[in-house]
Amino acid sequence: MNAIIARLKSKTYMLQILVLVLGVLELNFSLLQQYLGAWYGVSFIVISVLGAFVRELTKAPVGVK
């Protein structure tokens, strides 16, 4: 249980949980395409770049600071 709690403090894990929730919502309701229109594809690129950026910020393994 402590390992799960430690991972929830990680920025990288929190970003990936957010992406997971957005992916489930998008799969079921197609909300992003409706609101983003032509920018729909670009949104996936931005999410990927943001994930890589957050990964660069967190060099230490989860639970080590």
C-alpha cells in the first residue's frame, strides 16, 4: 500500500492518471474532438510532449528524494 501512495506523489504518475481519465472520457463521449475541432490531433502531440517534459523533471525513482 505504501508503494501505491508513494507513486501517487509522483508528477509523472499523476499526469498519466489524468491522461487515462481523459482517454476513457474521450472513448465514451468524444468530448475532445467536439471542442478542439482541427486541433484534435495536435492535442495528442501536446500530451506526449508534456509527459516527456515531466519525465525529465523527475530523475529519481519513485519514493527517493
